[in-house]
Amino acid sequence: MDVKTIIKLAGALTLALTSQAGAQETGTDDQGAIMLDLILITTPLRRESSLERSTSSVTVVSEEDIKQSAAPDLASLLKNYPGVTVTSNGGMGADSSVSLRGTTAAQTLVLVNGVRAGSATAGTVNLSAIPIASIERIEIAKGGHSAQYGADAIGGIINIITKQGGICADGRNSCGTVTVGVLHPWGGYLSGNVQGQSASGVNYSFGAQVLGTEGYDFTLPTTYGHESDKDGFRQGSANFSLSKDLDWGRVYADGLYARGRNQYDRQPNNEADTNNFSGRLGARLDHSDTWSSTVEVMSALDHASNFGPGSKGDDFDTQRYGVLASTQKTFEVNETKNTILGGVEAYRESIDGSSVSNVDYGKSKRDMTAIFGQYSLEYEALTIDSGLRYDHDEQFGGATTYNIGASYELMDGLVARASYATGFRAPTFNDLYYPDPFTPGNPDLKPEKSRSYEVGLTWQATAQTSLDMALYQTRVSNQINWAPSAPGSFIWSPANIDQVQITGFEATLAHTFNDEWSGRLGIDIREPLNKSPGVHGKYVPYGDRFNATAGLTYKPTAKLALSAAVIYGKARYADAANTTKLPDYVTADFTALYALDEQSQFKFSVANAFDEQYQTKEGYRAPGRTVDLSFTRSF
């Protein structure tokens, strides 16, 4: 690390201790024991459970965290959290992917309201297709979760929950917000949302956003296809949520649609139109106070069309339709609470696309079916979660996965946890059947398989101080690797050759100093190693090895809130041979929120305030200084 970087890091840390801090409201009981507000999560077990007693590592990004962040988009927001790696081919609108705990983006399952999102051809989700204005909260469940969700949850799950309806926070039956903002690099946005409950008891939420930015030049002059121009982005989106509680249960529906156009550097095609949708319709039947069943139908669409002046390039269209049915029963035996959950899931993925050579995929659809079961036990200070699932894919056969985890409250506020899980990833359509003659797919690929171990500790030391830390290891076999079919060949194809081992440690410390000051520190130490013959001991390309975050929030008055956040990212390698290294970097963000009155608020933020020049993908500039000024009016 050079002197300039050290000075910047030291200076930023002086200003900040992450802005996503903000301790839970806590208190004590009559005996002086710490009492926490119960936080319920739904992602790890596909049902409501307690965050504090979770048997796996879970991070919750709240709506308040999003408001305080300087992040202009989802990719910029997620990179602030330990265990999360974001790789971007530029700024807003660029192809951006996310992964957990050193796994690949294709080994991390991204959900929107519990619905599997993303492309069946590439196997990843473009974060730019999920507007930050539509998000209410994010649940990040790290570690293997294939026993609950099937394929692709090797590294973990990121469940993005859009804004939901219901009675407003102030008790009114209806309310809403409108936000208008300007950006630099020059752009602007307008968003609005209404929510409430109708006279008939229907909870609703409707939102929409339009956004546009001129962007900047995403690529370096040495990057293949470089064009010396600004790469802009335009997007329109809408989200909705409807639900109603009935005498016999609940019915609900929600969805998110986004349409965008982004520019990139590659002639003759340098623009892309994208259309993305995720939605579901469900019903819950309450047989009794302790027994309920749920049925959901869901759909996800991912369409990308590339073009340029007078030409048309790649066209990829994914359609995914599915159904989920489950039943859950809770019963007590000798003061032990038992929960049994069982279900079936089936979905079809179909594609309609062609490459620049106009050769269609050989296969255009595949069906996946699964049966799964879970058992959980709660007895005094002990919690045990377990799961077993069998998936069948018509292309490569079946895969059985399982997990078991336990947490134990050693003393008031101190909870230890441990878990073990297996996982798998199904090859994508590109892996199996990509039609380009220079990058042909391999229909003989096997699914990737994994084993994950974790031990962790959560400590609410006082009402003001909390610590969470975890030590983990993930081993992946049959990892799919695209490489030249022969030394010196221009033809690349995939094969099951990589054996990967990722060992890591995460820790987050949060502290509330007083009514005005609160802060958080986080570290993420990782050793993502390729154990394959020939490259044994080399670091996995683009695998983070060390990250540190620090943040501070200051609220001097009821109307003003100031926050600062810093990220340090250690250099990562861009190739399997570890000959190309991307430099380490330090970024600092600042945010000011000012409430003009009870209904009006100004927000001023600067992301990457020191205009650090760095890359998360070789040849692509990460966003430089981004300024955001907005005004929000509630009604």
C-alpha cells in the first residue's frame, strides 16, 4: 500500500468509525438482562424465524440503512457489507454481479420477494435491473442453503424485498412519498410510492421510478472494444404489492418490472435494451393456530437485446415459471417447540436467443422439480435447524442436499452457532449449449457440488454494543471453468476441472456512543484458493482477500443526520495464473439528511468523495465521485 493510500485511509477512518450502523432499540428487564427488539427474517428457512437465534450468518439491510447510504444503486449499496463481493463493468447501468463469501456470482442465489431472478443463459443477475427506489429491505443469508432453495445457493442467498403495503407508520390508512433528485455525473430521477390499507382490508403498495444519467467512460483505453465516450443509462420501473388477511388465511401478490437502456464499449453493437420482471401470487391457508399451508405461483423474465447503429447482435431471453407448495406444523412436547415444514417445488426455464452467428441454442427449455423437508427444535437456550432436499433436473439428473445447524445462548446476550451444509449448482444454458463456434458449450458438464462449514458468535455485550463474527470454509468440486480447448487455441469451452477451497473470517462491531453518535466496524478476511492440478495454491480470479469497512452516524438534532462510510479493498487477482493484480483501493462516502418539516426532507450525498480510481473488473473503471441531491415530500 502506497503512502497516498495510507494517508487517505487514516484520514477517512478519523472521520468515520459503517453508515449502515444504527443499533437496535434495546432495554433491560426487571433482573437487568438485556432485552432486544425481536427481528424476524424469512430467507434462511423459507419461514419466519428469529435473527438473534439464527443458526447461520444473516445480515439485514433495512429501509433506514438504504436512506442513510450514499449508494446511488444496488451494486454500490451491497459492497458495504462483509462477505459480499460486487464486480462491475463500469457504473450505473453496467453489467454488475454479486457473490457471497468468495464464491462466483453464479453460485450465489439472488431472489426478489423470494422469486428466483436472473438469466438462465449467463446464470447471474444484473444488479442494475433492480432499482434501489423499489427496495424496502434486503436479507443476506450467507453459507450453503441448497437444502432450502436448490441450485445455485452455494455461497448464500440475497433476498431483495420490495416495498410492501399496510397501515402507515404513523397509523394512517394511506400515505405516500415523492422524491426528485439530480446526479453528477449529470443525470436525474423521479420516484414515488403510495401504500396503505383500504376500507375492505386490502394492504397495498404501488411505486414507480424513472432515472437517467449521462454516465462516464466505463473502459480503459487498453480494454478490447474501447470507445472514448460516455456510457449512459436510462431506466423506468414499477413495483406493486397487494395482500389481504382473511378468516381462513391470507392472499398476496407482488411484482417488480424494470426496463432499461444502457450503453457500453464494443463495436458494432454498443447499446442494450433490458426488460426484467419478477412476480408471485400466493395464498396461505391456516388450518389451525399451529398449522398452515401455502401455495405460490411465480414468474421471472430476463430479456436483453444488444444492438448498434444499423446492426443487431446477441439476443437473450429467459422465461421462468414455477409453483411452490408447502405445509408447516408447530407443536410442543415437554417444553420443546418443534417445527416441521415440507414442500414441493417445480419450475421451467426456457430461453429464446441467438448469438451474433445467428445459430440458435440446441436446447430451449428444461424442467426442474424438487421435494424438501425441514425440522427445527427450540428448547430453552438451544435451537436446531435441519433440512433435506432432492432436486431433479431433466438435463443432468438428480442432486440431494442437506444441512444442519445449531445455536446456543451461552449467557444473556451471548449466542454461539455452528452449521454444516451441502450445495450444488446446475450448469447454465451457456455452459451447456452456447452456440458460438469460438465459445461452444459442453453438454456433458456435471453440476458443481459444495460443502460448507461455519462457526459463529453473536454477542450483545450491552444495550449499546454488539459483536457478530464467523469463521467459515467452503469447498467446491467440479467447478465449471471456461478455458482454451488446447494450448494456444482461440476456442474456449467449459469443463468440470476446478477444485476450490475458500476459508474466511468475518466480524462486525456496532456501538451506540450516546443519543447522537453511533458507529460500526467490519472486517472480511478471506483465502479463496484454487486447489486444481496445475494451479494448486493460486487465488481464485476476482476473489476478495481482505476488506474493511468503517462508519459513523451523527445526529446533532432531530432534523439533521450526518454519516460517513469508508471501504478498504485489498488487491485482487484478475486471472487464474495470478499474473494480473488489480490495485487495492479506499473509498469514502458522506451523507447529510435534513428534515425541513415533518413531511419534507433533503438528502445530499457524495459517494467515493476522494474520486478514487480503481477497478473491480479488469479494464473497467469503477464509479468515481458521484454527487446526489434529492428532495422527498411525504403526504
